Amino acid sequence: AKRVPPLQSFLLRFSRTASHLARHKYDVIVVGGGHAGTEAAAAAARVGAETLLVTQKIHTIGALSCNPSLGGVGKGHLVKEVDALDGLCGRAGDWAGIHFSILNRRKGPAVWGPRAQLDRELYRQFIQSELLSTPRLTVLEGSVEELLLTEPDPEEPGHHRVTGIRLANGSQPVSASSVVLTTGTFLSGSLFMGQTTSPGGRIGDAPSSAGLSHTLRERLGLRVGRLRTGTPPRIVKDSVDFSLASLHAPDKQPTPFSFLNTHTRCKPEEQLPCYLTHTTPGVEKVVRESLHLNCHIQQDTKGPRYCPSIESRVLRFPGRRHQVWLEPEGLTSDLLYPQGLSMTMPPDVQLCLIREIPPLHRAEIHTPGYGVQYDFVCPTQLSPALQVKSTQGLFLAGQINGTTGYEEAAAQGLWAGVNAGRWALSMPPVALSRTESYIGVLIDDLVSRGVTEPYRMFTSRAEFRTSLRPDNADLRLTLKGFEEVGCVSSLRYQEAVRVRDSLQDALAALQSLVLPTSSWKKILGDVGISETKNSILNGMDLLQYNNVSFEMLASAFPERFSPHLEFSQRLEIEAIYRPHCDLQRKEMERIQREESLSLPPDMDYLSLPVSLSQEVREILDRVRPSTVSLSTKELNLVFSQSNQQHQGRHLHH
Ligand code: FAD
């Protein structure tokens, strides 16, 4: 069990004065201690870079701004992959989880969604404690006012290099070879409740200073858009009538997120329940009658389609009952989080609304819900290493890139931190392919397609999802993370090698056990094996039958299989998907070949001596794809847009 040091010791150890820092040059400075920033800072330090994390308030490092939960369908894959690359959030989830469940169990294991409800305090303490014990990492409390940049190269107008940051308190600048910006919802952030608007990144926190937005927009000329999100009111637990809601029990046996953990801190019997209830027609009535009092919802800034406010849900789907989950905020917390009730009307209207929901008919609000609107940087201006293409050494990660969610932020943070560290240490950038990870899918979608609304991960976004499973993230990423990237500890690497070797031995043993179906029937009994004349099956074929488990094979052939019992579930999953993965291998290899053909950043597309239409040339000139794979996708996009816009007109290339 990990002992988390008290917050006080964290503060004492980490608060440094800005004057001390000014004398020092860091390899990497990470701005923002949210989900992206903490992973970025830890990853940069792991690759060997001397790193400084600057954040507005040290005690909010690792804060869960909205729902106290981690993982879910698609998002759980990201948590497993961040963990496989030695990131923090998976282990933090195992430490802070108070209700674990695997979502989507009715579907195949490739799309299962590991999820946990969290204790906010435990999560925050774990992340802070991890940063405390990360070598080469210093944390400073402060607000970054400005990025320091070199003047653009006259040969390459518009191209800068970042050299450090300046803090808002007017202290000396702090130098660094690279900077990772992870300012979340804070960039020109405005908070909305009813008809009131105030500047802020999150309730109780000021927005990022205007200087930072100015640098990005004016000095670097980056295209910036505006998005919105919101959070529900927090409800006093004792005021809820749970007898009117349906109980949602956790899994009997919690499944840890981390490949390093065999169990979670919370014992199975100590887990807390969640509850499900629904909206009523009264909720819709309150929303409709209060629209004129709700300026957030009246604006046309895009909000999260997949985590919408109750106002958006009611207006888009009138007459429907909408799910509301009543979820605990922590082991000892007196509050409940009503998932599905994000709202921005005035506080008195919020109270009327929640009381239209049966279990909440006498509920009290502890903190009202609110909305936030913020600037994001259009992510097509980034390379696959998450570096701003026009500014050397500047990396962006998290909500600033137009995503929503802790997991999406953590995944980008880790990868931006790795690349910022490598840049500072003069190592080449590394990329993750969409054929090998959900992190690769996320980054590729962002940098090649951009976003028009807050981007959230889904399993449907991954073409190769039968290969990119939560169960095998360690085999896909830990070995690469150690051998090629340098962000994985040797301890974790050795464990992944042990797992890989054991699985290979077990798979070879399964494949080499070949028997006629009649013999299998005699050994295993009636397990639904269909018999055709002279048919033979090996152990892997057998595991594709629903009624055959690895444990059955191990009890029939103990000498061969019982040494591998610890991997029963992984072997069964591998057996189900292996034939399909083998079929997909050619397509994956084709995409990997295209991804490895990089295009020079200064390519002159406008006068390229090949047959390309002017329109395609202009798009390529604007997007400046980093690989042939991106340019192929970009061209497809051009075709589809062009077909919509100019019917009958064809592009030639
Ligand atoms: P954050 O976690 O926001 O962290 C940003 C950090 O940067 C903060 O610590 C801040 O103090 C620091 N910072 C900012 N500017 C500076 C500066 N100039 N100098 C120093 N430090 C700075 N996600 C969902 O998936 N579903 C939801 O429904 C949802 N609702 C949300 C509602 C609200 C009101 C908010 C605020 C967020 C919501 N989120 C939701 C988003 C979720 O919190 C984010 O996706 C996630 O936290 C993003 O992580 P991040 O690291 O990019 O930014």
C-alpha cells in the first residue's frame, strides 16, 4: 500500500521562490497542473528532462473539475494505455476508486470499458504524492503570463522558437528549451450561471491571464476557436431519498486499471453503490420556462455532444425521459454528483428543477452547476508529436486542443511531455500510430481532422479496435515505451517482458495441442463442439467456443497449462480475436508504411511538378501534413467537402 504524504509536506517540499528559478534553465516547463499537465510533467521527467511544472494553485494539482470518475467505454482504453506507458492516472484510479465496473460487458472484450467512481481527495493526494517522488521534477505555484519567444527567422517568416515563460507576478523570466501548455478550460475562460457571467477557468479559479491568449493569437498567429462545457450542482447526500432510485451495484471483484496492480486499494465489500433515476416532464417544463434566464444555453458556442447539459438534452429530445446517475463524491464526502444534470440556469431555478426528480424531491444543493466557455487552439496546427508546427519547442495538450475529459487530457499530456523532453534533450520526436493505440487514434484525429465540437474518445473511432484492446495495452506500448521512447521504468519493462514471454509460451502450447474433435469431446464433454468428418482442432480453436475456458484445458492438461493460469482471461480473449487480427494485419502494415513516409515541413506544394489541382495544393500548403498518411486523409477530406460544395466538379490528382 502506498502511503500518501500529507499535503503540507508536499507544499513545503515543492514551493520554490521564483527568484531561485530565474537563475536556472529547465529542459521543459509545463504550464498547468491538471490531467494533461501532471502527466506531461511526469513523462518529461521520466525521459530524463529537468522539468518545472508551473500551476496556478498547488493544492488543485490533480483536481477532478467535474465528475469524480475515470475510464468508461473508449476512455478506459486511454487509461490503460497511459498506464502502459508508465503514466499516473491508472494507478491513481486504483488508489482512489470507490466503485469499479466494467462497462459494455454485453459486447466483446475489445470494447469493454473499465470505469471507476473516485474519491476526489484520494485521487488528488495520489497524483501530488507521485509528483513529489518523481526525480528531476520541480513544482512552482504561479500563473504564467507570457511565453518567451525568439524573433521569427527572416528566412522562415512566422517561425518562432520558445525560450521560456514569464510569470504574472512580474518576476524574472524562467528559461527552458521546451514548454508544454496545458491550460484546460482556463484560456480566456468565462463562467456562466443564469444571466451572470464572470471571468474564470473553473469555479473559484481565475482564468489564464490575457497575455497568454495574446501570445498565442497575435504573436504566433494561431487559429483559436471557442467551446463550452458545464457541470451539475452538487447535492447534499442526506437530502436524497434513495428508496425512489434504482441501485447500481459495483462489480463484485474490482478490476484494477494498472498493469502493475493485482488489486485495488478499496476492498470489494467496501465499495459504494451508485443509483439510477430519470427526469420527469416537470424537468422539461422548468428548462423551457427558464430559457430566457439562461445566457449560456442561448449562445451558439459548441458544447460537448456526448456529455450535454440537461437543457440541451431536453431541447434536442423533447418528451423523453433522461437518465440521471446519482454518484458518490468520495468515501467520506457528504455530497452526491448527479451525472446527466449539468445545468447553467440561476441557482433558484436549479433547485426547482432537481426537485422535479423523484429521489431528489427534497434535495438540497451544496454548490450550483455552472457553465464555462473557453478558447481552444485548432489542433491541425500541431504535429503528431503535439508540437506547434510554426513554433519550435512549444507543445500543447489537453482541453486546450479541443478535447473534453480527463482521459483524453492525460493521454495527450503524456505524449506531449515525452516529446517536449526529447526535444529538449535533442532526441528525435516519436509518434504513435493509430494502428497501435487509442492514443495514436486520438492524436491523429486531432492533428489531421481538427475539431468542431469537444472531442471525446469512442471505440468506434479506432478502425483496428479488435487489436487495440484494454487487455493488451502493455504488450502494445510498454515494450516500445522502454526500448524506443524512454518513458517506462525498467521495473515495469521487466514485468511486461515476463508477461509477453509467458503469453507466447502459453499460445505456443495451445497451438501445438492438436486433437480430433472426437477426442476433445471425450476430454471436455458436451461443450458444443461441432464435429465434421476428420476435423481436428488445436487449443486456440477450442477457446473460441463460448463454453470452453482456459481453466478447463488446464484441468485436462495440468502439466502443459497450469503454469499459465494467471493469464486465463487474456488467453481466452486472444483466442477470440486472433483470426480477425490476422486478417487486419495487411491493412495495418499499409497504414504504418504511409505513416513512416514523412513529408518535409517546407515542401513547396504550390509549385510541385505533379498533377494536383490548385485546390488540393492550397489545402496541402495550409495543413502541411507531416506524413503521407495524413496527406492521404486530408485529400479524402478535400474530396468529400468538395463533392458536397461543388456537385459535379471533380478534383484531379
Ligand atoms: P484542467 O484539468 O482544466 O487543468 C488546467 C490547469 O492549468 C489548472 O490546474 C489551472 O490552474 C492551470 N492553469 C491554467 N492557466 C494557467 C496559467 N496561465 N499558469 C499556470 N497554470 C495555469 N470533462 C468531461 O469529460 N465531461 C464533462 O462533463 C466535463 N465537464 C466539465 C465542466 C467544467 C465546469 C469544467 C471546468 C471541466 C469539465 N470537464 C468535463 C473537463 C475536464 O475537467 C477536463 O477535460 C480536464 O480536466 C482537462 O484537463 P486539462 O489538463 O486539459 O485541464
